[in-house]
Amino acid sequence: MKRIHFTAEDLARTRVATTIGVAAETFDSVKLLADRDTGLAFRRWHVSVRGRLGEQARPLAALMPERGPLLDAMSLMGDTASIDEAVDNLMAAPRALMRIELGNIDFHPAHRSWARNLVDGDREARIQVAAALRACHRITVAPYWSRVRSHLSEVRAAYVGTMADGGVERLLTTLCDPLVRWRPPVLEVVHPHDADIHLNGRGLVIAPTVFSTQHVELLYPPMDPARAPILAVPTLSGASLDTALWEGIGESTAPSLDDLLGRTRAAVLRGTVGGCGTTELAHRLNISPATASHHARVLRNARLITTRHEGKTVLHTVTSLGIALLGQSSLA
């Protein structure tokens, strides 16, 4: 059991994020693939990707010992949704950060020499990890990433709505039961390791995950202890029903969706998969921002997309109804 102790200042500084990042989700997907009992929620995904990684996953597998601490991919490669940016972060990671992240891992004897090279900043070792990350991402995450991101955005929006209605404590009360239990002023998290964590005014960042299913994990930014830790919360469990997240969004029958919505509006709907701003939509589709905004408003009124403000930016995201429409169009 991990016990996270809150002060009033911590509650005021608690916020929610959309994702722990594509690198961390990819890393977790490889771990999940090694688990034969992935549950109903991942059955279709598991059948689709199993047996396809082979030797290309070996450098990532070397970072996943059967016992002891694992690599914190988010701390090392960031919470970016871009695999290219995650790889850039890996290649540029300070040697001190590599030592922190890898120093406590109980590597298999066959991997220890390679791991020492990785810790010491050997570029070839990092390139091997980067290549493995890209290869695994391409198979286990990339085909589903737009739907996964939309799912995570919807979960975050639900978190925000709960906080708006009842405050941070309402969110903590309803968060991922029975893995998390709010006993003011302590958040109890079911975990194999026992620890008391005092936030000391830093607050907490709550981030939903898809491929991390076993535990709620508390992730620390090791190079900046003043920053708030991240609570990575599973959104799918082994007991969940099979999900439509693993169905591909086809493009081959696009005209049928174009006939239903109109070509531009259908393109706007497709463009919001994974989240997209008005200006970016306009640029992608070669239309004016005013036109993109108009079509987004129509789709929002039809409950096919949602729109939220992130600072000065407006972000449009396809809803589950929109995803279902896109999925049906691929079967037409």
C-alpha cells in the first residue's frame, strides 16, 4: 500500500493531464504483451499483436526484469504524444538521468555489460533502445493510437467535470476504485510496495493510462524534485468488456462518410481523432480557420466531437459517438 499525504495546498495544486506519453504507453504495452492473462479488455489487441515483435523488442525487454524496479519511460522520454519527440528526448537525456533511471534495475547477467554502456552514455546502446521503441510502437500502439488518445481525452474531460462539480476531493473519492481509496487527507493506493509519500505542497498530477493495467503507479520527475509527481491511473481493467479501441479506422470507404456528412465536414471529423486545434485543422485541410471552426461547431452540436480550451488554444477531440461513426464507415 502506498499512502499519499495531502495538505490543503496539495489539494489546491492537484490537476489532471491527458496522457503519460506515447513512450510510456509503448513500454507498458510490451510488458502487457508478455502477460498471458490480459483480460477481456485487451483480448482483441493481444490476438492482433502477439508474435509480431520478436528480436526487435529485445533492448526494451532487457529493461524489464522479472523482479524489482522498472524503467520510468515517462521521466526519461517525457509525456509527449509524438514517438519522434520521445526518441529525441531519449537521445538527449543527461547521463545523470540515465543513472537515476537505470541504477536500481536488477538486469539479467547477460544484459549487464550492455546496460553499463547505456548508463555511461554509449550512443550505440541508446540507438538500440530507440530502434526497439519505434519497432514496438509501430506494432503495439501506433495502429490504435488515435483512438487511444481520444479515449484518454474523454477520461480527462470526465476528471475535469468531476472536479468542477465537486472539487478535487470528489475526484479522489471516485478515482479508480478499488485500487485507490480516499481517506482524507490520505490517498491510499493498492501497491505491492509499502510507502508513505508526503507531497509537501507540490500537489499531484493525475494522468489516465491505457496499457498500464496492473497497478496505479506514482511517477517522480527525478531531476526536479520540486515538481509534482504523476499518478498514472489505469482506465481499462482485466475485467472490462472487450473494447472498440482495437478496431482500425479504415479509409477505403471514405466516400460513404463523405456522402453522409459532406467531404469537408467528414475530413474535419477525421482530423479531430487524437485531438486537433482549429488552426491546425485549417492548415491540414487547406481551409480557412473560420470554415474549420464552423464545421467543428456543427460536429460538436451533433455530439461527434468535444471542444475544450487549453490556455489560449482550442482543442477539438472526437467523441465515442464520432469514433463509432468512423468505425461504421470502415465497414460500409
